[in-house]
Amino acid sequence: MDRSNLASPLNDPIISRLGYLLRRASSAMMADLGGGLAEIGLRPVEATILILVGANPGCIQSDLGRVLGIKRANMAPLISSLAAKGYLAKSPVDGRSLALSLTDAGEAMRSRADAIMDEHERRFDEILNGCDQGPLRAMLTAIAAGGAEQGG
């Protein structure tokens, strides 16, 4: 592993800890993604919501929250903000639930966000220098699933 970006004049006993490395990697990736999406006025979570709604028209807010691991109280303002920007349409499903779908503007923004995310993924593919990402993705999925089972 090239640790040149993590080099420090300090003795760093935590550099070998998986959680620390995951956090550093996540920070680097999210900063890069956030910068790209900021150019179109979106945050990563907003872009992710648009992509999920685009792939699942008629889904409800609580389902999105479960998939993304976002609490209901935090989902409501995100959905309201995207609706206020004209990206999401809400339609009643039952007494409490609203089905979500993309407006034409939301579909256009989803498409732009998807292109930015694709370019972001390409940059990190280059960093990984063509390595088979399958095992890494499987391990990260297992960690995420195990954390969710533990209440994380």
C-alpha cells in the first residue's frame, strides 16, 4: 500500500487500523465527489436520493431512509428541499405516505449527477490502477452489513 499521502513526521500507531484507513479513504472519496456535485448545486446525499428515486419511481420516503440509513427526521428536510427545488414530485399513497417521483427537472439533474458520479468512479478506478475491485467491494459490503446488524 502506498502510504505517501499518509506520511507524517509523527509516529502513527493507528495507520494499521482498518477503521482509521476506511475513514481516511471515505473522506478522500467524499471530498472529491462533493466537489464535483457542488458544481451543480447538489450534495452527495441529494444526488443519491435523485438516483434512487429515478430507479424506483413511486417509492416512499421511509423506504429511501432505510436504504440510505438516514433517520426519518433527517429524511424529511432532504425530501422537502429537493421538492422545493422542483426535482421531486410527491403524490399520496395512503393516509401518511407519499410516493416520490422525479420531475423533468429532477430527471435532468439526476442525469447530470450520475455523469459526475461516473467520472468520480473513473478517477478512483485509476488510483486503484486497474485492480480487481470485486474482493474490496465484497469486504466493504460485509463490513456495512455487519455494522447494520450491530445497530450501526
